[in-house]
Amino acid sequence: MGNSLQLPMSQYNEHDQERWAPEPPGNPERGVFERDRARVLHSAALRRLAAKTQVVGPGETLGNGQHIPRTRLTHSLECAQVGREMGKALGRDPDLVETACLAHDLGHPPFGHNGEAVLADLATGCGGFEGNAQSLRLLTRLEAKVVTEDGRSAGLNLTRAALDAATKYPWPARGEGPFGVYEDDLPVFRWFRDGLPDGRVSFEAQIMDWADDVAYSVHDLEDALHSGHVTLDALRSPVERAEVCERTVGWYAPGADPAALEPILARLVAQPYWPRHFDASLADLAALKGLTSALIGRLCRSAQDATVHAYGERTGRYDADLVVPETTRLECALLKGITAHYVMCRADHNANQARQRELVAELASAITLGAPGTLEPALRPAFTRAGTDAGRVRVVIDQIASLTDTSAVAWHARLCRG
């Protein structure tokens, strides 16, 4: 993936390796970040991502019916592979970066960002809903792994450095915009951010964030080409490219000039590794895999080379930032824009999303009316202990966010139609 520092792994001090709740010593042959990675990999929350929407719903097929599109789980695994290689190349612990990548989408609710929007509306009175803050809540509270002597859940009880690496937005809600922690979870947030610069994102989290962008921009395009919603001929049309650029500005590159994006997209599509056609033959399938590999390498190498050029060997947790050249960011945004234009903005896709939003809202009402009996057993004590309506709403939100697309449909059928 381009230039690398060729350095031994940077050392992480004892403070970085501490856990929120004391534990007996583990296997001395395993590093603390190896243990963190294993805990996320074996978690129920990660497994549930197999039935959560990435672009289209789980179980759907594309094209000739043989191609299975990405889910949140396969996306997270691909993100982890990209992030691990980048982290190693930039002198960071690869297990730590991979842990952050595996964890980055754990808090996403059923139906992806569509479900997230509904939960954000429902949670206005209890501090809002944000997928990234929900991920932290899962890692530190909701996921079953470590319970303290006083009966308090410590979630997966990851190290400070792992929790920090998984935190893309290290601040609580502050008006509009994303955030990474709910007020309820500030104690553990303050613990793992102890001694760190306020509001600064760790180098590992920046690598995770870029690996996420690279993985889903490229792989969602691959799925869209398989589906037939995107055709290679369309991307060679100046008129079609101009429409994609307009969509990209509206969705992923606010403030950019669509006219300035068009030549960037034209140059990208003109690269020799772009296939001339795609009809799902063996040769075409291999060429499409070649395209995804080349695009991932292009986007990662650009960031790695720019970072090494800017910082040399100074790439510790907080003495360097990942440098992504502006043209590279725009290329990534354009790849996302292609999928948005041809897949996410289809009329049938929008109608399906409207039905999903209604389902989540109706399910929330039914769970609330029947709680705590309508909650899973692990969440009932929290609902009973909650001393305010806001606290009880938060538990209902936790329940809905934990559901997969398929289980949300099943719960809705049982509670709203049964």
C-alpha cells in the first residue's frame, strides 16, 4: 500500500493498556490489544451486523441472483483488513487499529442510517441517538463480557487505547453534528480520555475513519456494478458524470464545485484498471476484483505517502494526523456519490426506506407500552431502575438499536400485528 515507516511498533504505556474494571492476568503470550481484538471479534454485537443493512437489506441478491451484497458485518471485516494494513504501515499497533475498525459500526441500528434517523427523533428528550455514541455504549456497558463485583457491567472492558481508537468523535452532543458519547456514559469516557488533548482524535481513530471511507466507497460501488444499477458506459458519459458530481456535492462534498469534480471523476474512470464492460463472465468478475483492489490501493497509498512525507517517524497517538490529500478525499467522495446516485436515490429504494421508518416508530411505541415485559431480560433491570422518563426511553432505544433488520421485522409482527 505504498511507502511505510518500516519502524518497529510504537510502544504503548501502562496507562494506555489499563482496563476500566480490574481483571485477573490473561495469557502472557497474548498482548493486551490482541485480547481487545478477540473480544470484539467474538462479541454478539459484531455477529448481529451480519443481519444489518449496508446499502441493501440482508439476504437480498444482486444481478443474476448469485452475488450477495455487503452487510454491516462484511463491511466491518473489510474495513478491518484495510485499517490493519494501514496501521502497520504507519507504525501503529495493527491489532489496536483492527479492533477499532471491527468496533466502528457496532452501534448502528436496524436499517442503517435510515433507522438511525428515526431513533434520533425518538431520543430527543434523552440526549439523542448517534451510532458512534451507541457503539461506545455497547463496548462499555451493554455487551456482556465483564461484570464488576458490585454487579455493574463493564461491557467488553477494553483498554483505554482501544476505546480511544474506536472513538471517531471524542466529545458529547453539542448542538448539530455527530458526537461520540451520551451523558450517561461520560464517566467511562472521561476515564479513557484522561490526560489526552480535549477534542483531538487519536491517530488510530483517524486511520480507522479513513479505512471505513475507503472500504465502503469501493465495495459499495462493486455491489452496485453487480446489481446493474451502475453501468460502466454510464460513467463514461459526460452528462451522467455531471449528474453524479451534483449528487456527490449534495451528499458527501458540501461546498465543492460540481464542475471541478467532473474532471477528477473523468480521470479516475479513465485509469487502465477500469473494466471496459461487465456482464458477470469469469473474466469480468476478475476484472472487477482488480478494480476494487486498485482503487483501495490508490486511496490508501495516497494517504500513507502524504502522512509519511509530513511527519516522518513522528506518528504516535497524538503527535501526528493522517494526511489525506484533497484530491484523494474527492475521489473517495465521488465513488460514494456513484452509489448514492444510482442505488440510494431510486424510487423503490426510497419507498422501502419510508416503510422501514414507519416500522421502527411503531415498534418503539409498542415496546414502550409493554415495557419492561417487552424488553429482553438483560435490559429489564435498567428500565425498572430508571428514575425518569428520559432514562426509560434510553433503555427502549438500546433495545431497538440492538435489533437486526430481520429481528426488527419479526418483533414488529409480534408486538404490532399479533
